[in-house]
Amino acid sequence: MDALNCINSICFTGHRYIREDFDEVRFKKIVYASIIKGFDTFICGGALGFDTYAAEEILKMKKEFPHIKLHLYLPCNNQDSHWSLADRMKYNKIIRRADYVDMPDIPYYDGCMRARNYKMVDNSSVCFCYLNNDARSGTAQTVRYAFKQGLVVFNVSSDPESVFTVIKEKYDSRHG
């Protein structure tokens, strides 16, 4: 892989389940605006839920913006082993259409998801998260790491009482 220009890269992190009140129009406008501002590389972790949704939207936007890239950072070589057939088919279609796929040649192990999430953050300057009220989730852990690494973090959740606000306030109070 060519050296990734982190300045123009956005990673996505989010929950496996997308609530009914998720504002898809708002999400698309946010991504569209980021492309107009010069962001051209979008990094997803390939998980079910928000990762899949974000990857599919980036692939759709490539029709209008063929210069943008979808990078997949996968945690292991069997992430989809317990998924439904429909989800595995969708996953493999995204992998085939991605511009770059980083898939370690190792099976699942404790900590592989965190390692993948941190790698996505380390190769981005912005993190778009879909974070609701689960402060112990992998998404929340990734958001805390993104703040610690100095990324701009934007929550695309429509939940005004999101745990994201608590994470940001705690980070801001410690780092003034």
C-alpha cells in the first residue's frame, strides 16, 4: 500500500445495531461535505451495522466522486464466520469493491477488534462515529482513543444525550 495521507482520511466507527432514528440524510450530507472539503480516503472496519452502512454509502458516492477511496481494515481473516449468509455476501461484495483491504492472515483472537480500531484511528485525522449510550462498547473505546490521538471526532448519531458528550467532556477537562 502507498503511504496513507492521514490528513485527508476519515475513519468510521459505530455500533452493530443502527437505531430507527438514525438520520441517513444527515449522515450523507456530512460525508458529502467532507469530500467537498478535500477528504478522499474513508476507512471502515468491515463489521456489521454502522461499518457496513458507511462502507456501502462510500461505494455509492464513488459514482459521483470517483477519486475517493474506501479502505477496509479488517481485524482477522474470519470476522464473518458466524454471520448470516446474506451478511457474508454483503461483506464479500464490499471487500471486492474496496480500493484497499488490510486483512491479517490470522483468525480471531481476543484484542483483534481493538487493534483494528486503533489502526484505523492511527491512519486518520477525523473520526466519524455512531455512538449512543454504551460507554463500555468498542465504539466508545475507539472514540476515547481518537480523542487521545488528537483526531477531530464527530458523532453522527441523532441521540442528543449520547455518551459521546460525556467522553468529550471528560477528555476536554483533562486536556484543557
